[in-house]
Amino acid sequence: MGLFDKLKRAFGGGQAEAKPESEEKVAAENPAQQAETEPTPAAVEPAPKEKTEADQAEVNQENVEPEPEVEVAAPTPAESVEVEEKVAPKPAQEVAANEETKRYERGLAKSRKGFGAKINALLANFRSVDEDFFEELEETLIEADVGFETAMKISDQLRDEVKFQNAKKKADVSDVIVEKLVDLYEAEGENEDNQLHFATQGPTVFLFVGVNGVGKTTTIGKLAHRYQAAGKKVLMAAADTFRAGAIEQLVEWGKRVDVEVVRKPEKSDPAAVVFEAVKKAKEEDYDLLLVDTAGRLQNKVNLMNELEKIQRVITRELPDAPHEVLLALDATTGQNALTQAKQFGEVTKVSGIVLTKLDGTARGGIVLAIRNELHLPVKLVGLGEQMDDLRDFNPEEFVYGLFKDLIAQR
């Protein structure tokens, strides 16, 4: 089953929210189910007047344990067994999956609303599928930050697909647009590796690159917290020795998450900082070394020489390292992030993208452009400001979070 088919199934084939009905009507049509799934306040409090205030307070304190007399319809023994069997399997796993879905829904709320608004604005003037429509579609997709090449591909594919599916209604045309976007996104990522890679023995080294101000140092701090909390021995290296305050910023993060930082004075040789950090990581049996670097993309020659020297130092000490070269991009910059990714791809061998501030922008479509045009895997995404809101990238959750309203609201 393709990703778009899963999306359709998840939201009832586009019919789930098509014609919202009142709660009263739903209750009238299926009173038994309503009684079983949502006990009413009257059922939960059978005889409030017969209880003293003290009794009521005691009940409130102990309401974590369900009381038998509160049950609306006591199940038969057979039904009780069936309920237990349904609740028992993998509750922790299900809760974690639901929480991850909610994180993506919350984190992509602005992007979902913005993307949907652009598509809906296009369809508001929809009369027929002609060349004017496709030109407007191309402009709309480019404005939604899915990328120029992606917009052209989608437009070309839709010319035949809309006719083939005989799409005449606005909802049908919208479905075809989303289907093509999802199918292209899925096809381009068929062999994509979104996983972070670690050393089989000895310390793992993650090298972080990216321009100043994209949230690179914050990402390093949050990642240090994640693995420190998981029981790993983590070390950070402040190799951005040229930006004023960069060293102090990483040191402050080290204090927050209780992780040591290898540092030297400002203007020191970044490669010397990294050499000391790698040496310390090896000698003191650290599990993970996170290396911050400068982001002076305006001087590409110096930056290239600096990063090449850092990587030589790392590889000399640890032949398989760095295990990841992660490029931090600010999602709020839209197509600018795409340009930065292309430029850094010329400077160093990037293994994956960290997309920061995804929750604070309507430009989540940039993920489609990164995959379709750069063929670089997004490995981490920032879905909020909390310490644990830096998440491993989940392609399916991303698609659900970005497109679900366009499928569900019909």
C-alpha cells in the first residue's frame, strides 16, 4: 500500500470530515455506542446530592481507580475478557506512537494551514483544468516551498493524471495534487537512509555544519541531552572559534545538560580543538562526540579548507569517523535553506539534514524540495522549543502532518 493510500485510509478516504454532524445527531443514531464510549457526566456522578462534601473530596482524591458502580453498562464475563485482550498488547508502544503523531501534527500546524490555504486559494477560482490552471498550480507550489523542479514535475504529471481520473470537482483535483506530491516524495525517498549511524566500537563522532543563526548549537545541546539521558557518555567540542560568543554558548549548553565541553580561546585553530576532543573521547571511553563548527559560508574557500582540516584530524584518529556530517538548516528560511544546502554540499560531504524551527513556520514544504531536488535525507527535525522536541525524522508522520487536512476536510 502506497503512502497516499495510507493517508486516505487514515482519514476515511476523504469522507471522515466531509459533512460534520452534530454530537446530538451522532448520539441519536447510535445511542448504545455513545453510552459505551463516552459516559455522560450524569452517569459518572450517579447521586451527587446523597454525598457529603467530605465524601465527595475523598472520591475526588481517589478517582484514579474506577468505581464499579460508575460503569454505565457492566460487561458480561466474555466481554470483560475481550476488553482485557484489547487493552493489554503493547500499551507503551501505542502511547509512544500516538504521542509522536501528535508532535508532528502540532509541529506542522502552521505549515499545514499555510499549504492548505494556498491550495484552497487556487481551487477557489477553479473553473476547468486548462493551461491557466496549471500555470497557477506551478506558482502555488513554488510559493509553498516545494521547490521549482518539484513544481514542474507535479504540473507535468497532473496534466495527464487529472484527465485520466476524470477529476472535475474541486475535492477530486485537490486529491490528485496531493497524491502526486506524496507519490513523488515517496519515490524519491525509496532508498533514503534517515537513520543516524554510530560506531561499532570506540566513540561516535557527529560533525555539525551550517551557517550562523540556524540553531546548530542548540541542536547539539538538545542532542547531547537526549543521549546523556539515555545513559551515554557524551562530549562536545567548541570548534567554532571565530564567531563571537559561540564558545560561551556551547559551554552554557554543556552546563544545562551536564555535558563536558572541550574548548580553547577565541581565534584558536578549530582543528586543534577537535584533535584534543577526539583524543579525550578515545582515552576516556566516551560514547559520542558532538562537534560544533563555524558557518562562514560567505568565505567558502576558507570554510572549505577549515572543514577539510577538521575531517582529516578526525579520520586520522578514528578511521571510520565522522560517522555523520549533519547540516543544520532553518526551516523558516524556505528556499534559502535549499540554497544553503546546495552550497554546503559543495564544501563538505553532508550525510543528512537537521531541519530546525519547523514548528515556527508555514514553509514545511521545504522538506519535499530537499528530498526531491537535493536527494539528502532529513534525519532530525525541530518540532518545538522543549528539550525533547528535537525528533528523529519520520517520513510518514511528516506526510500525515502536512497533508491530512487537505484529505480530511471535504
